[in-house]
Amino acid sequence: MLLETWLIQTSNIIIKWTIIALLIISGIFLVVMSVLKRDLKYPSAHPWLFTLETLLVSFTMGLIVILMSYGRGQLSTKTLLEFLLMTFKFGVFHILLQFSGFYSYALIDE
């Protein structure tokens, strides 16, 4: 009974820190795989296309923050900071996925 009460009261905290831990572990794993694999086949063969692809992925994901803020009537200077943070985060994520070999595996790049 005591354990059940404790779980109910702290479930949000447990879930929050579990998700944060999984994100940190996944990020570290992706960085390690990027360093070990260094799949530079596509970026070397198509540098301009890879740059354009990275910018498109980054800005599109960041634009979602602006659209959500606009739709909710909450546009502010903080929105610009959030846009830049999301753009940076998804740009790095896209590059790490490429360097780790995920795209070559998932898209069956031969």
C-alpha cells in the first residue's frame, strides 16, 4: 500500500527522469557510433546537396516552433531563441545520423 501511494505521487518525476536518461544515453550512443563509423560517403559525394538537406531539415523543424507560437498567439523574443535552439538541435541530429551510418542503412544506400 505504501509503495503504491509512493508510485502514484512520484510517477511524473519517474517518467520525466526516465525519458531524460534515455535521451542522454541515446545521444551518447549516436555520438559514439558517429565517431566509430564516420559514414562520409554521401556528404563527400554530394557536399552541396547534403548541406542543403541539413539546412532544410533544421529550419523546417525550427519553423514548427514559430508556427505553434503564432497559432497560440504567443510570439515573443523567446520564440526566436527556441527557433534557433530547435534548428541547431535538429541540424546536429541530422549530421550525427548521417555520420553514424543510419541513413545508409535505413535508405539502403549502395
